Amino acid sequence: MLRPLAYLTAGARSAQHLYEKELAARKIITFCGDLDGMLGGGVATGQITEFCGVPAVGKTQLGIQLAIDVQIPAAFGGLGASAVYIDTEGSFMVERVVEIANACIRHLKKLANNDGSATRKEAASKVSRDGMLANIHFFRVRDCTEQASMLAVTQMLPSFIANHPEVKLIVIDSIAFHFRQDFQDMAQRTRVLAEMAQKLMHLAEEKDLAVVLMNQVTTKVLDNNRGSKLVPALGDSWAHAATSRVILYWQEQTRHAFLYKSPWLPAKTAEYHVTADGIRGRRPQKRPRA
């Protein structure tokens, strides 16, 4: 059925509007300066950002860090918001959340004391560990028979966000887990994933929140006996789901992030570290004594 031209053009927006929207996008920092710089200041609201990588490269650590950092008060340049965390792998550890929250609070109090700002001191005094934990809304999708539940969680998110407008971050850790386990009908899997991606993108744009997807990697056999390589899971069709895609990898026992896809930022690599306090950047090397 052909739709009237008026229907098709009703949602048209100018390039100027899109440009202004991008400039106005708020960023959630990671506490790694190089990683934030690579992302244009941090993980942006109004879009989907996907982080792909092998086990133990720090995907869950990064997800937890963002769930804490989205709560940084506006006095420190943060969003002062809350997060939704959807765990499909059982990797979410409350003890780790507590460690990262305590480190963030210490950092905010140090900043406030160093610059002597009364506004910042008051804002830092209102941030607490228990408050940060309460501001992370946790959902667990438990086993590989729950693809329908995963889709149901995505479908209920708009009403949940309507009742919790302070939410400005949704983390799904990981998007691939259940879809790689027991999903034999690949055509159905593609349809379900496409529907989820569409709903998540609409939610990110409509509510100006950041959607962060953690994705696994899989081995792809190359043609002409050229061996194999690791690629993000869920196939080529899923590659278009996210606005930005970041590949996390190891290089000489050091973690790196590579901005593989972005509509406006250049490809770039950043080094990051997982520490007791959370995600951090490189520490400046000490100069040798004369």
C-alpha cells in the first residue's frame, strides 16, 4: 500500500536540526580520558553505543562504571540521572558496584575540596553509596529459553522510563548471550533482533538517553583458506543496529578500545585499564631522577 507523501514527510527534519541535536547531546564519562576523548567526550545520549570484545576485556566493568557515572551531579558536569541495567549473563556483581561507587564518591569529594566550590561541596555531600545503588534499576534475564522475555523487557522499557524519567542510561550486558545459545531459527532471530534494535533506538532518541550494548565476539572463517578472525557476534545484519561500535581488545597485556564505527567521529584507538576503582586511563610515567 502506497502512503501519501504528507505521511512520509511528516517526520522530516533538517540537517541543521540534526547538527544542533548532536551538539546538544550529553555525555556520560568513563573516567578514562583517552576513551572519553575517542568518544567525543563520553558515551552520548540519544544514540546506541555498542562495545564488543572477548571475555575478561572489561565489558561488564565498563557497564557498571557508566551506571555509576551517569549519576554524577550536574555541578561536576554530569547528568545527575539513574540507570537501567539488564543482565543476561549473570556477571553483574553488587560488590563491584559498591567499589566503583565508593571510588566515584571519593573522587567527587576530592574535586570539591580542591576547588573550594560551595556548590560542588554541597552536591558531593548528597551523593552516597546507598543512593547510587538505589539509582541502578536491575533486571535479570536468566536462561537461554528467555528470548521472548528479553524482547518483553525491551517492550516494557518505554512504560518503565515514563514512570522513571530520571533514567538516562540503559545497559544490556550482553545483547548476544541468549541469542547465541538456543536460537535455531535464524530468520526469527534476525526479526527479533531488528525489532529490539528499532525499539531501543526510538527510546534513545525520544527520551534523550544513552543505550549501551555489550556484545560478544565470534570466530569467522575467511574465504580461500585465509584462516579466521574474531568479529562481533550476531552477524552482519546486526552491525547496523548501533549508532557507534567500539571494539575492545588486548594488545601486549594491555586493554585497548578501537572506535570502529561512528557517524561523525574518526576511527581512533584508546588505551584503558580496569583498576580496583573501576575504569581508568593511563597513569603518567614518572620522570627518572637525575
